Amino acid sequence: MNVFVTGTDTDVGKTFCAAAICRGMELKSLPVAYWKPIQSGTSLPESIDRNVVSAMAPSTTIVPTAFNFERPLSPDQAAHLEQAPEATLEDLLKALPKVEELCTIEGAGGLYVPFNQKADTWIDFLSATFLPTLLVARTGLGTINHTSLSIRAIEQNGTPLLGVLLSGESNSQNLQSLQRLHPNVAFHEIPHVNVPKDANHATDQWDKLSLNAATFVLDQLEAHHGESEAASWVAENHLHSWHPYTQHQIVKDPLPLVRAKGIYVYTNSGERLVDGNSSWWVNTIGHGRKEIGDAIRKQQATMDHVIFAGATHQPAAKLSKRITDLAGSGLTRAFYSDNGSTAVEVALKMAFQSFANRGETKRNTFLAFRGSYHGDTFGAMSVGSSDGFHGPFSPLLFKTMHATPPTHHKSHLCPNGSDDYGKCVDELRATLAEHHQKLAGVIIEPLVQGASSMLMQPIPFLKELEAQCQTYGLPLIFDEVFTGLGRVGAAFAFQRGGVSPDIICLAKGLTGGTMPLSLTLAKESFFEAFLSDDKAKALLHGHSYTGNAIACSAALATLDLYENEGLAERACSLEAKFSKFFAAYSSQLNLQNPRSLGAIMAFELPGSGFGDYFNSQAQKIPAAARKNGLFLRPLGNTLYCIPPLCITDGEADHCLEMIAKTVSDLN
Ligand SMILES: Cc1ncc(COP(=O)(O)O)c(C=O)c1O
């Protein structure tokens, strides 16, 4: 069990406190280790912290230091001046001791000391490791501000703070002030005593202090461990929560997750699993992104939520401009709501009312596509075509026409795969020719129907659809709730298809998986169709949280990451990786209908047919995947994977290997 020891500053007594903990553990006859990952100032032997710990706690296992620098400077500066290899976050994570015993890991300097030119700091190290942390602080004048700032930095980082060790001559006034400022933080005083030269010179004072320090740490570890591991919240959930899409009679044990970082989620027992479905497809860029967290905190402190009718604010104004610029194609207006379903409701209302406002009131249906899923509110269900999800509500839904979308692979909609393309196009043309006067619009999930087993359309179909809608003057709505924001290898599916829809729906990836937010973007002509002296011709739709300022700020930070990190390009490189994977494994494992687009890959299980939703092998996937370190939620017999786009090449290769192993393990 690793515990990180940091300080409010350099020279506040980190090494003294770490040595005290180690010595205390020795006196309790418990094994203990010490690691100083980066040491600067090695030109002076007395400043080498591992030597100090060895002398003061001689039975402690000393893990070798990974990076040594001669100059007593911050590691980034020392490495630079000495032209020595600098420490990277990856190096430190790889070198992290894997020990059963308590291992005190001592940082260099305080939390925000950088260890490389990229300016990775201990805060980044902690946000990658979630190590329980002890903060060492001075007792004297000036400590209150430094200690309080460091506590806040640790807490805001999501790092478990075990407690604060106040090192030096006791100062009860400062202690009380800090306790008042941070009533939930445990403080422990470590008075300075004569430092023993070695164990033979250890004094009673030193041993007593050490025992107390070790007891404090062990107690705090137990309290923190208990809190997240506790069976109690799992039991509370079982008694009081009602989960979506869950038959509670069958599913008794939802995965108890306690944290998430990058492409991983972590269970309460410390299991690390790849988030293979990007948490219901919302997490486009990786969990726990600091930049988004910072934006959320800053916005919450500035202005949280204010009404968006009759008032406005900068985050929404900036987001409207930014997202419409990114979309281009004449999509100039952004309407705000909270989730994918409501974004679809708004799109349907925009299309329908734009006709009604012009006096065309007989257009009372939409053309949608078989296999589509647009959400779970009533309008969204009506244009959906998924009996499996919405069967019980069918008597309440408005009538919608459906055409068959072509798929470039075999599917239950197109049993002959791309050979059925012509048939689908003919059906579309015939339906529109016959019914276009009744239609208020056409809605499609462009390129990929997600919920209906990741069915993938040939890209040219979008051009055909666009041409048909233009022929009949029908609004073309692209539901890009799933495909938008980089996932298909372009900012939006319509861009990959080279077409220009009239309205698009966005949600899921918009805030990088942090805040519920959705947008319906429309061309200016739709906005203009609602302009009138008559108030009833306005778009009379809104939600309490419409245009939530915190969510808008999260979306702006997400768009920064999306652009700065080239995430659409990343999706393209994943697409190439998936193709290689299928080339290597499809016939070996008998994978059915392998397909991929951008960051989405899917196939049906060996030997299973189309739409075999209750396939018995498929039921075993979540457990088999979990054993291989993956969190997967198959759609019936379709196994799919959509990792967050921050996935590295190495992680992606490993993830694909584990998918192959999971399929083999089923047999
Ligand atoms: C294409 C599409 N549209 C709409 C929705 C509904 O979004 P939400 O679940 O946020 O309401 C989804 C959800 O999966 C979707 O995939």
C-alpha cells in the first residue's frame, strides 16, 4: 500500500515525517518501505533523503530512487541544467512500487513542483495514482495560508487526504485555526526531537513520536479505506436506487465504481477496468480531465446557473459561436437542453413548427429509419424504431413512417449487406415520392445507428438522403447525439459524409462526460421561420436548466481539448487499428460482420445470428470481459467497443487483445 508524502514547501520536514512513519512501523514489527522517486541535490550526501531515512529507520526497505540530480533545484530545472533525462509521468507510474507493505513515497518539494519541461507536477502524479496522501506542514507563522491552499489543492484533485502532519514546535493557535478552516481534516503534530544517527542512538522521544505517527497513519488509512470500500453504500443502493434499463429481478449486483481516470474505471475493491463503452458513449476524451474540472470549478464560483429566458451569459454565447463555427454548413443557431432525447424533441419541434408557422399545418408525421434510436422521451420514442426498448409505450406514440437504412455489412435490416443498398434507396425514393406532403421532416442517426447494434451505413447514402430531402423541400435532421464530437473521425458525421443537414442534435460528448448538456443546431432559415409579432410563433420550449452556465463552460473546455489534442484524427487512427484487428482475428475467432468507423468497432459473436438479443453466450460477456480487465456492455449478441479517445496506442492494442481473449474465453 503506497502512501504519498508531500509538503507545503521544501524543507518543512517531509523526510523527518516519512522516517518517523517508517520507524513507527518497524517498532510495531510491521514491514515498511520508503521511496524517493526523484532526488535533487545529491552533491551533498546529507541531503539524500533515502540515507536519512535509512539512518533513522534502519529496517525500512529502501526502494531505489528513479531520478537523481546533483543540483539542489526543482527536478525540471536540475534535469535541464544537467542535460539529464527528465522524469515523465509515465516513468513514475511504471516505477511505482508494487508492494504489500506500507510504502511511504516522498515527493520533491511541494505539490506544484514540476519534474519536467512539460510541467507535470506531483498534483498530476496524484491525479493519475489516487494515492492516499499526507501533507507535511510547518507549525510556525505563515503555515495557515500554505497549509490551507495545499489542502484545497489536494481535495480538488480528488486525492484522498489522509491528514496533515504539523512538523516542528507545537503551536496550538495555528493548529486550532487550521482545524476551524478544515474541520474534516485530521491533523497530527510531529514535534522535532534530536534526530538519531542510527538505530543504536534512537531515543525514547524519537521512538514514541514515531509510534504515534505510524498509529495516526494506520488509523487514517483504515478510515479512508473503510469509507470507499464499505458495503454499506452498495446496500443503500440496492434498497433505494432504481437503475435505467435494468431488470432488477435479474440484475442484483451493479458494478460498484469508486473512481475513473483516463480510459479506466475502478471498482471499490481496486479492480481497474477499461471503460469500453465510454460510459454510455458520453466520455469522448477520457475521465477526470483536469482542464474540464478547472473550468467547472471556476464557473461555479463565478456564476452557477441563471435563467436563460430573458437573460443570457458569456459561456452560452461563446459556446453558441464556437459550436456553430465548428459545425459550419450554415448551422448558425444553437438551442440548449439537457440530454440527447430533449435535443431530438427540440429538433422535431423546430421542423414541425417551421411549417406550421408558415400555415402548413397538415404535415403531421416524420420519416425515420428502421432500427433507429433517438431517446426515451415520447417524441424521441415516436421517431425511434426499437420495439425492444419502447414496446410498452407504443399505444401512446405518434405515427411515424419508416424506411430501411442500408448497412455496408450484413445485418437484420440488410441480410445481404451492401447488396441491399439499391433496394434501400428505391424504398426511400418511393416513400418520399408518395408521402412527402405529409412529412414535417426526415430524421436519421447518420453513418451509425448506435443502440441498434452499431449498424453502419455506406457513407454515400447520406448524399442520396440529402438530395431526396432537397427535392421535396424537407428538413433533414441528423441525430448526432452519438456520432458527434469526433467519434467517427470528423467533428460530425455529416462532415465525414460531405453533406449539409438542416438541423443536428448533439449531447453525450459535448461536455466530455462531465455535465448533462445538449444542443440542437439549426440553419438560419429555421430560426427566421419563428420570427413574428405573434408570441405563439416562438419556439415555446425550455427546461429549468436550459443553457446551464457550468455545463457550457465544461463544453468550452472540452472543445479546447478536442481541438488541441486532435481527437477526430485520433479516431481515424483507431479506425485503422480496428481494421488490422479484424484482419488478424475475424476468421480465427469466427467474428461475424466485423465493422468499424472512427473510434467505434463492433461484431456479432461467433455463430450467432442477427438481432439475437437474448443470446446465451452474450449474457456471459460482461463477466468474461471483467476477468480480462474490460468493462463492456454488449448490445445483445453484438460486442462493441468505443474507448475514450485519449486511449494510447499501447492501451488500444492491449484492449483489443483482451477483447479477442474474452471471445475465446466464452467457448
Ligand atoms: C443517437 C441517439 N440519440 C439520442 C439518444 C438519447 O440521448 P440521452 O440518453 O442523452 O437522452 C441517444 C442515446 O443513446 C442516441 O444514441
